[in-house]
Amino acid sequence: MNAPHPTELQASPHSALETPVARPAVVARKASVIYQAADRPVHALSEIDFTINRGEFVSLIGPSGCGKTTLLRVIADLEPITSGEVLVNGMTPSDARERRAYGYVFQAPALFPWRTVLANVMLPLQLIGRSKAECEAIAREQLGRVGLAGFEKKYPWQLSGGMQQRVSIARALGFEPKILMMDEPFGALDEITRDKLNEQLQQLWLRERRTVVFVTHSIAEAVYLSTRIVVMSPRPGRIVKVIESPLPFERDLSIRDTPEFTRLAQEVREALAEGHQ
């Protein structure tokens, strides 16, 4: 069998898919975040209530400053909550982080330019004490999953922006996390590259069926990728609406031309407008 093209993620060989098992991966109960500022407190999040089930692809969408990234960082134990509760796989975010229950992909790839692609993916595994041989085997496997087999000896500056972000995704997958958190990973890319990576990420989710929590400003991106879309209001960030996607799990970019896609995008757009009122 031919190896995948370096610009493509490997698609699932299966066409029949099961509905995600309705067991909670992330639960938030009245979670609020207040930052203490010099003049007055900043209410970033206000009483967030939602549940993300295992195997779902959930997008958080809303205007700039609505708390999408703050919410993602709370789930990842990168920000403390002021009140309320957040559980990740039944644990506190801190315990989930210590058990490496999730992988996190930032807006920028954050790769070390002096390390090769392979060495960048190996680094987190080396830091937790895995053997060099094991780290290399895992890193090569993950690079293959994101279509970068053959690029192991390249340096980040020799790759396009989209390829760098795929290295970042491979690094996050190295721990075999049950949850993948992604903070606008394609926001800085051109539209053509972004579309391609959207398609590749959707195929990767289709095959792996990990839980994904994805932050975006793009309605089209949220609609294309998600099984559910969480629409947030301007600060203080609240959940305006949670929208279930009627689209089939198996998708390609042509689905964006369908009436179902257009209707769903309009529903998200109206919910965003409602949040501003």
C-alpha cells in the first residue's frame, strides 16, 4: 500500500461509524473566572455549565474576548477558576494534567528551531523519562499519522506554516491523550491551507475518535468540524446556545455547498448575534 502524501492525514478505512458513547469527558458546573485588575475586576467567564461527552468534536465559538481561550485553559489547568467546578475524565484539571489525560495545541506551533521535526516531537516524551528508543518510535508513529513521514530530519524553518502546525499536533498526540484541546490552531494560516488542514483534522478525528475541544472564530470551520458547537457571548463569557450538528460524521469540503451546512451556519450566526444583544 502506498504511503500517504506528506500533505495529507491518513483517512479512516471505515465508512460505518458508531455514535459517540455518552460518557462525560469534560463537565463544567457554574464555572466562573474573575481576574483582579488595578481598577476593577474583569469577569472573563460567568457560570459556565456544559458537558462534553467522550468522542465528541466540540467547538467553542464567539467574538474576541468572550473567554473561549480562557475556558479551554481552565479545562487544561492553565488557568484557575474563581468559583464553580470543572472535571476532566472525572478528575480535577490538575489531576488530569498530571496523568497526561490531554494534549494541547496552541495558536502558534511553538517549535524549537534548533531541533529537528523528530526531536521536537520527542522532547515532551523525553522530559517525562521515556527511553530514547521509545520516544523515537512514538514520534515517528505520530508524524506518520499527520502525514509527515519523511520529514523527520527537517527543521521547523524548512516547513510551511501548515506543516509546522501538524508537527505541533503530532507532539500533542504523543502522549496518546484521550482529549485533544486546540486553541485556534489554524487561525494564522491562509484560507487554502486552512481548508486543507480542516479536512485532514476531520479525517484524523474520524479515525481516532478522540474527544476534541476546539476554539475558533470561524463559523465555517466550526460547522465543518464539529459534532456540537458551543456559542459564547461577549464578556463576561456565557454560553448562549449549544447546537447539535445534523451533518454526517464522515465529511469532506464539498459538504459546505449543501443546504444542511448553510442552515447550520445560519443558526450559529443567529446565535452569535443573539449573544451581542
